[in-house]
Amino acid sequence: MMEKVAQMIAVTGAQAVAHAMRQIEPDVVAAYPITPQTPIVEYFAKFVADGVVKTEMIPVESEHSAMSAVVGAAAAGARAMTATSANGLALMHEIVYIAASTRLPVVMPVVNRALSGPINIHCDHSDTMAERDSGWIQFYVEDAQEAYDLTILSVRLAEHEHVRLPVMVNQDGFIISHGVEPVSFLPDDVVKKFVGELKPIYPLLDTEHPVTYGPLDLYDYYFEHKRQQIEAMKNVEKVFPEVAQEFFKISGRKYSFVEPYKLDDAEHVMVALGSTNGTVKYTVDKMREEGCKVGLLKIWMFRPFPKDEIQRYLTGRKSVVVLDRSASFGAEAPLYEAVKSSLYESASRPLLSSFIYGLGGRGIAIEDVEEAFEKSISGELVTDYEYYLGLRE
Amino acid sequence: MPLTMKKLAEVFSHKDVGLTQGHRMCPGCGAPITVKLALMTAKAMGYEPIVAFATGCMEVSSTIYPYSAWSVPYIHNAFENVSATISGVETAYRALKKRGKISPDKKYAFFAFGGDGGTYDIGLQSLSGAIERGHKFVYILYDNEGYMNTGNQRSGSTPPGAETTTAPVGKEIPGKVQLKKNIVEIIAAHEDVYAAAVIIGDPMDFMSKIEKALQFDGPSFIASLSPCVRFWRIPENKTVEMTKLAVQTKYWPLYEVERGVYRITRKPSKFRPVIDFVKAQQRFRLLLKRPDADAIVQRIQDYVDKRWERLLALEQATKDKPSR
Ligand SMILES: Cc1ncc(C[n+]2csc(CCOP(=O)(O)OP(=O)(O)O)c2C)c(N)n1
Ligand code: SF4
Ligand SMILES: [Mg+2]
């Protein structure tokens, strides 16, 4: 299937990503199953078993080892991938940082699931938000198509010589990973040509040029190395639009840091991550029919955080409501905090409020989105207040 | 064909070992001797070593940025994951070879090195997983019987009565009370593995086991008793001697298990009592001042005696009966 021409096929988000991985055909995949990421690993293991891909798979005994093996493989000079969710990501945490600071261009699809405890298997963003300062580039996708596209695009972004950083492509657990939607697949050869061959830098397997990875780096150099990492992250701002443009050429689909939806004349704007953007778009359309000047700013890229775009699209609005699918105990929710601080220097700051919703997979309905917008429109919205949508108090 | 000292001298008169001068280990430390014997054997056999190292004394002292004492490719990832890391490297090698990106003639030796903390304790899961998956690598444990890098804390390898900072010999408690884990047995219990115990005080036995490990068609594990002069409180020039004493007292029997078949590679004609090993190290000095010292040392003696008898019996019982 999907050999020569782009095809529209109904698949789950997990399948879409597994196919992206099949087309990327990394040298090494090391993975450990966890709901709701499991189907990605299962589909991919089948591709390996059937000889559809040449990839070597490492069925590790834990996620900590998955990320550790990926670090080893990437340092050796291979294109390496893994995928995980929630507790698996938390178990990897130590090595997630090491992958980034070793500047290894690994792409990892993450299927968002609430972190324990209590244990839960459904979607929220607490897992990936806990990694937001790990030095990984982070995308949040709205649907299976975006999960597929951004997984492919991320290979080029991660491996770009001015970036060389790992990327997490985050899709909402069950909502995207297990929901079936039509996805337009690119032909295999087009994807292969787009991702090209990895150009390893300092591969361990090059015994003619031996290198030392992971030295002890003390107060005399550590800081400079961190500064370089900060710079690499900044370079994403320049490199991502270039890679996105090339992806547009092969797919006709445009990606950017954010997606403005009906923002031109919008007075009241909502900001969100992930699949909830679909619900918000629907509600915006509905409320616009009723004459409300509402709009949406969808955040695709959360790290590096697109501060300029936030200022550009949100300055001068009457109100901005930020939806967060995770909490930061004792502080502001992550997306809200980032949006708020981005607007500090803007000439005319909107009235700004935080709405936490959907923890542990609690659904978000059109009425919930309407409720938040209506608070804005009616002037009832209290600035800098933390509201909860869909919660029994 | 076992390597000879002559052959080694020939090879290394014009080749460096892989671990060069300039590292900051204490003079007399057993760990670098273990590492060098392993690398020399591999290089003399025509292998290109790739080294993965777990966090610990040797790792921090050999790679203080911007310096590195390693002239072979080297990766340190974290403390507990050296086996998973080398699995990734070894798998990358197979993947790239399959795609024609690496010459099939190139002979790599994938080494993972870990201290006892990184092996018996925090890294045991990662090691077990890598062995179960059958990666072709040689794991080398340099066993100094405690967390030395962090200042002599107890590990699953610390023997009873040895002074450590987390199981100190106190007024009530005589230091660590539990026996050392039997790591060779733990590893040998995996299927399709070669596991052996060596000492730096017997380089011929050491090198022949590394040779076997490298030629073994699957994962292998070598446990090398590598005294820490600092926390065993022994003189700098007694490191090698201490390992010989460990063999002479049955404290560290030299043997190997190849797919379930036991072979004791050195059988001293006469043994010395374990108290000789204990007395030679100041880490036991506080124990020896206690009224229950004799009982504790006797317990170790009973243990090593029984273990030796069991090893002899296992050697008999498993002869010509490989698990596969
Ligand atoms: C996850 C984690 N926990 C704890 C440490 C702190 N730590 C670093 S090295 C070490 C002990 C190492 O002991 P061992 O493996 O026996 O090596 P040695 O230093 O004795 O050579 C510890 C506890 C760490 N680096 N990482
Ligand atoms: S403290 Fe012990 S293990 Fe560490 S370098 Fe010194 S002698 Fe070796
Ligand atoms: Mg130790």
C-alpha cells in the first residue's frame, strides 16, 4: 500500500505515526509498551517482523533502557527512534535530558497520558509538560494527520546541522491515538527522499576518529555547553520555517509555530494545545454564526516557545483565555504561564485568564468552550484567575 | 590460541592500549588495571574496542572535560544504564552493517564497564535485559565492593563487616550484616551467556577469559575484583597482592560458567583462612575490635567453604551438560 501516490486512508493516530516510522525507516527503534502508545510499537514490530523495514528493533526491558539504547545508537551514528507515554516518559526522564544535552537528533512520538498518581490511562499533558525544560523540541498535534506529518518533518528539523536536538511529537492519548480519521499519506519514496540519509557527526563506530561522549563537565565548561544548547534551541526559530516550507512542497500542508484560526477581527481569543483545538474550532464557527467575534490560536510548537507569534497574534485583543490540560501545583499552568510572560512587553495587553480542563482524560464539550468564551464576552472574566472547566467542585 | 606476554609486548610497543596516561585515579587503584587488561586483550586479537562506561570512580576520573584519557571511542551515558547504552551501540552497528554503511570485515569489541554499584545494584535490570536480548557485548565489572566515587557507601557487593559510610560499624550494629550478592551466579542463570570471575593478580587467566568472552557467540560477563586502595585502606603497592589473597582464601574463586557448564580455572593446592584477607585491609579494623568479630569472620569462612564445595560439585555435575 501507499507506494506511488498520496493516499487517503482511515487510520488511528497510532497507525499514522507507525506508518511515518515505516517510511522514515530508522536504523534502530528501541521501545517498551505502555497504554496508549502500545499500538505504535505493535504496528512497528509487525513491520520489522514482516521485513517491510530494515530497522533493527530493541525490545528493551523498560523505558529507561529504551531511551538509553536510543542514546547509544544515535551516538554510534544511527538514526534512532522510540515512543512512549506518561509513566514511561517519566521513567526515561533522566536520559531525556542526556539525549538533548548530548545533541542527539532523536525523534520520539509521545502519546499523551496523565501521569500517576493516581494511576490513569487517559489523556492529559502532565507527562510531556514535565519534560518541557529537558531541551527537547516539542510539538502538540491536533489530529492524526498532523501526527503523521510532524513526525516526518521532525526528522529533518532534529538532524539539521544548526539544531541537532531531539524532538517530541505529542498526540493526545486515545482521542488521537485510538480515534480513526482519514489521513493523507505521502508516497514512500517521497518521504524517503525528504528525510534523506542521516549525516552522523562524531559517530562512535568511527574508530579512526575516536571521541569521548558524556565526559564529566564541571563549573569550568558546563555553563558554556548549556549556552550552546540554548543557542541550538534558538536556531529552531530560523530552521523550522525552512523545513516546514520544504514539507509544504511535498505535501501541500503548511506548518508553523502556531495556527491562527479566525483571528483577523477576533476580540476574544482562546489558546490551546492538541486535539482540543478541533473542539474549539467547531465552537468558534458556531459562535461566529451567532455574531460573536471569537477566534483561536492553536499552539503547534511549545518548545521553543513561539513568543513572537504570541505577541503578534494576541496583542490588542480584548480578552485571551488559555486552556491547559495540565496543572502546575502552586504555580500557573504551563501554557498559561508561557503566554502570560510572552505578553509582558506587548504594547496593549489583553485581559488574560487561565482555564484548566481535561485532567485524567475528562472530556471537554462544546458547552465547556462556550462557557469560557461567554465569560470573556460578558466581561465576567476575572483577570489572571484560574478557572476549571468540566469540574465538579 | 591463548595470548602470550610476548605477543602483548610486541603489539603494544607500537600501539596504545586505549586508556592512556593522565587519568586521575588514585595510584594503585585496581580499576584501570582491569580496564587495560581487557582492552589489551581485545586489541591484540585484532578487535577495535568501543567502550561504554557507567558513572563511577573510573568514569569521572578518566574524562574530566576538556580532557579524556581514552583513545578508543567511549561513551558514558548514566549510572544504571551502561548495558542498555551498549545495546544501542551494538544494534546500531548491526543496522548500519546491514545497510552496507560499515564494512563487514571490521571486528568490533563492544565493552560495557561498570562498578559494583552500577552492576549489582542500580544497573542490574539493564544488564539482565541486555543479556536476555542476546546482544554481542562483553560486560566487565570492576568490583571494589562499594560506592567509591561518592565516598565509600555500602553496595550489594560490600562484604559483612567492611566499614562504609552508610553501614558504619557502630556501637550496636557491626556494619553491613548481609553477605555479598553472588553476581556471577546471577548472570550465569541467564540462558546463553558466558560468565567468569577474574583477578588482576592473574593476568593469564584474566586474558584467556576475555579472549573466550570475545569469541563467545552472545553476551558475556567478567567480574574482576578491583581493590580500591583508598577505602579498603590498603597500601598502594598491595592492590594486586590483595586480589591474589582473595583467591587463596576462597573469597574470590576463579571460575567460569559457559552455557551452564562450570569450570574452576584455578584450584590452589592450599588455602589460607579468610581472616588473612580481612586482616590485610584496614576497612575491617573496626570490626576486628568488636567482641563479635570472630563470629562474623567465622560466618564468612563458613560461607566461602560451602561455596567452594558447591563449585566443585557443580563442576562435576555440569561437565558435558551445557544448557544449550
Ligand atoms: C541515578 C543515580 N543515582 C546516584 C548517583 C550517584 N552516584 C554516582 S557514582 C555512584 C556510586 C558508584 O559506585 P560503583 O558503581 O561501585 O563505582 P565506583 O565509584 O565504586 O567505582 C553513585 C551512588 C548517580 N550518578 N546516578
Ligand atoms: S577512590 Fe578507590 S576506586 Fe576511586 S580511584 Fe581511588 S582507589 Fe580507585
Ligand atoms: Mg564500587
